[in-house]
Amino acid sequence: MNSLDSTSVLIDFLLKKYASEKKGTLHVIEQLSDEDIVWAPTPESNSIANLAAHIWGTVHQRIETAFFDIPDTRVREMEFDRELRLTKQQAMELIAKSFDRILEVLEQVKAKPEMLLDQPYLNLPPLTNSGVDNQATVLEMLLHQFRHLPGHTGQIVYIAKMRKGQLQW
């Protein structure tokens, strides 16, 4: 297998996994009420509203700014505001557009695999609260997101199970 084949296998794998994560997370949220979306297990814990806002904030700052030339408007502290209120529909929209943006970038990379080694953050303001820095390649950022986002979607599933007990799969 040459490196181009390996790249194609990696990109196809990431496309499949991100699409699956999106579908599963949306399926879980569909089973909840608006009240469930803003409920938090403890006063110090995040709600699903917080997690959906954080997932979107991360994707906006790390993906949209670099690949779609959209100015960074993220206010990270607001993502974790205990008074944050989202409806079920708003949470679903944030999750959907977050994963759609990542899938769009993966499709771009699939068409132009050499992008994996690009460093799109070099001329952007310093990345903060991130597992990567401005020297990161597209590959490093995609893999970082692949580790980061499922941690939060797993929290969404856990909170949903706390609220509903049994979920439909």
C-alpha cells in the first residue's frame, strides 16, 4: 500500500466515523425534551446545551476560521454558562452543523490529500484552550477533533441515559 492509498483509507475512515458520531448523537438528542437539554446532573456539571454549544464553539474556532475564512466569534466562557438555554431543536442544529463542517473539510482533503500537511493556523490568532497550537497541520487538527468531540458526545449520551434511563438504539 502506498502513501496515497493510506491517506485515502484514513480519510474514508474519518468520514465514516464522523458521520456515525453525528447520526448517533442526533438520534439520542431526538429522544429528549427541551427540559432534558438544559438539565445538568449537578450544579457544577455541564448540560447537553453546554456540550452542544461547546462542540460548536470548538468546530467554529478550529475549523471554520481556518478552512472557510470566517472570523472567530467564539466566546468560550458562554459555552459553559450554567444559565445557557437551548431548545432540543437548537442543540440538534449545533451538533449537525458542527459535524457537517468537519465532513466538508474531510471531503476537501479527500479531493486534495496533500492538504493534510498544510498548516492553516500559522497566520491566525493563537489557539487557546486547545490540544494543538498554531503550528498544527490539518492532520493533527482532524485527529485532535476525533479525540476531543466523541468525549463530549459520550457525555451527551450519559446525560440522556440519566434523564431517560433506556434509550432507543
